[in-house]
Amino acid sequence: MSDKQLTEISQKLNVLIALSLRKLVEDREFGAKARRKGIGDHVRYLAAMGLESKDIAEIIGAPLASVRTLLTPSRMK
């Protein structure tokens, strides 16, 4: 597979993961920019599954810098 194909597959999988996660946390306002409680738990869970910060940011709908901040050792509890 080429890098382009892998990127396309990754993007599609990210969408499926995001939709599933939003369904699980009962996010009624799809795409809402309001601050959501417990987002750190989701970020750490996805990181533990081996996803990179960039992918987690796309799935959660958060800025990449925020995801990286949540994953710093001092922020992880």
C-alpha cells in the first residue's frame, strides 16, 4: 500500500472511531465546540490504544496542542 492509501484508510477509521465515541458519551451536539468534561480520560484511553496525538486530536475534535498537553506526564493522573 502507498502512503496515500494508508492516509485515506486512517482518515476513514478516525471518522468511525469519532462517531462511535460520540455515541458512547451521548454527545447530542455533534461538532459542538463547548468544553466537555472527561475529555482527558478519552485522550489517555486512545493514547493507550496506540494512537498518535494527531489522530487523537482529529477523533476528539480538540486542538493538537491541547491533546499533547493532556498527554504530558505531569498532567496524567
